Amino acid sequence: AAAQAQQDRLCKRAAEAEQCLICLEPPRQPTTLPCGHEFCTACVVELRVKGVSETCPLCRAPLPPGPQKLFELANRVCARIHRATQRDLNSWCPLSALEQGEMENATVMLQEAMDQGHIEAALCIGAIYYWGKAVAVDYPRALAAYKIAAEGGDVTCQYQLGHMCITSRQWHGSRRPRHKMIPRPTAGSG
């Protein structure tokens, strides 16, 4: 009981001092767990990787799924719904209310995985909003997600960003800049 009381006091002091209770430094890229406690994102990731604990270090509430688990769960749902409703590569039939709800939940999971740094989830979120897969087409959201994935090194998203920028210029009536032709040197001109 005395040890628990001492730990509680230490935790309370660290929380009041705005310290991560894992590394005892100010939280870097803070992650707020569902229980409301805040830690460094890297510290929470390290807990998961090392398998030390799947609970909040402060209150022992279960940790939410990590980005890879969120991505896998959401991707399974999206793939199942896509197979059931696909007309062609990027076109879906209307979804039932149940399928729509499942797709909305999958989108939330992908968004959370993307927010936790999962590059493939960012690619999926970009595609969902770019193509309007069970959501309204939202180019700014697609662009933001593709940018995250592109900055993470995803070449598909780097290409997609370039395509969206060119298309955006065409939509707004501006043309791509034309390059001046530089004449090649001829045999006697040198």
C-alpha cells in the first residue's frame, strides 16, 4: 500500500510537471491515450515493440491498437466491402447502411493509423477521399494524406501529388510553364 501511494504521488507530480512518465522528459510528439494520459509517441511505440506492457503506465487502462493493427483491421474491412461492391477499379456501387457504417469505422481506423505515422494508411486515406470510396470526394483531404505518405517515401503518393498539382492548375485555367527551346550547337558553331 505504501509503495502504491508513493507511485501515485510520483505519477501525479510528473503529470503536473507535464513530463512523460516513461522517459521523464517533456513529451515529444505527444500521444494522448483514450484514458487521457499523455506520453511521447516514441515511448508508447517502444512499449509496444518491446512487449513491456499493453496498458497505460499510469492507470493500467488498455492501450489502443497500434498503427499497424489499426491498418490491418481497416484494410480487411475495406477489401471485403470493395470486393462486394466493386464495379471497376475505382468505382463502387452504393453501399447498404451496414456497409456504410463499416466503411466509416474503417476510415476512422485508417485516419488514426495515419496520425500515428503509418504511411500505407495515409495512402489509403488519400485514395478514399480522392476517389470518393464510400465518402464524398474531398480533394484537400486526399492531398493532405498523399502529402504525408509522399513525405514518408511512398513513390505512388509522390506521383499522385504531382498529378494532382498539374490537374489543379488545369482546373484553375493556368497552364504548365513552357520551357524555352535551347538550340543545339551545330558543327561549325563553337
